[in-house]
Amino acid sequence: MAARMTPEAGIKAGKPRGPYRKTREVRRRILDAALEVFAESGYRSGSLREIASRVEMSEAGLLHHFPSKISLLEAVLEHRDERASRIVDHEAHDGMQMLRGLLDLARLNTKEPGVVELYCVLAAEATAPDHPAHDFFVARYERLRDQIGRALERVRADGYLRDGVDPARAAARMIAIWDGLQVQWLFDRSSIDMADELVDYLSRILTRPVEP
């Protein structure tokens, strides 16, 4: 995750400069390389040495920015979710707006297969209770069910949710469908359009189109 600007760093508002900017750029390069390696090999098999090699630095140099493999994994996952949060407004008063944001995220994911691969590989590995990302994914799924469920509650309050649809159960199903679509898409990217399939699912639980 990119370092935060602080008054102590002597960085004024605006573009970062000097050592701070260089450090931020190095951290970003490390996170991008880690995403690639973890996506290709999984967290357990992906090595710090390989990540360091891809950014042309020593393993000791990498550990200067991220003191352990676990801290690097946490930063990669946070980096991914931070980018997603800039696309999806989970607290939008308009529930339909939040759902449209999710569709935009699904479309973006098709342009970043490494991100999708990382998520799928780590989510599968992290089902093991001793995996470093286990708690992260448990909390993440709980948070997503809550966020999508609350959006559907707002949709229902506006009169756009079909009768008999339970927001909490519909949220869990939407996540399950999305995860399954991602796996199928990774095997054959020409066989399926993830956003279109999610639109189809939403059309079955909403009384109006989610998109104009």
C-alpha cells in the first residue's frame, strides 16, 4: 500500500517529491510484482526472491519496504481493495448506484487478469485456517455480504426489488455467481462476459434495469 503523506515528512499538498516520491514508486513496483508472482504461483510457492528479481533489487532491499512476506501479502490485498473502493461507492444512498459500481468493477477486472488470478488463487488457498490470508478473506466476504445486502435493502425501500427476494440471501448468491464466473473466465476469456451475466442475475431480482 502506498505510504501516506505526513506533516513530518515535510511534504506539502500537491505532487510528492524527492525521497518520498521515489519510495512510493518503489513500493508500487513491488506490489505490482508481488501481485504477478502470487497470481502465477500462489502465496505459499511465490518467493520473495522472485518478486525482488522482477523489480531488480535484492531480497534485503525488498524487506526494507515490507519486513515480511505476510506484510507484503497484506499490502497487496489492501492495495487491490483500495482500488476497488474508488470504483464502488458502498455507502451510496442510491442502492442502484452501488450495484452499477459493482458492474463497472467486473468490467475493469477483465482488463486486469492478474488481479483476478491472484484473487482466485489466494481465496482457494486461504480456506485453510492457518493461511496468512484466511482471516482477511473471512472478513472480506462478511463485509461484501453486508455491503451488497444493505444496497439491496435500499433498492427494496425504493420499490425496485421483486417480491419475495431476501436482500441478504441475494447478496450471498451474487457473490457466489461472480466468483464462479471469474473462474470460468480465467479458463476461457472468450466464453463469458462477467458483467453481462451479473446484469442477467440482477434482472431476475429487480423490477427495473440496473443500467439505463
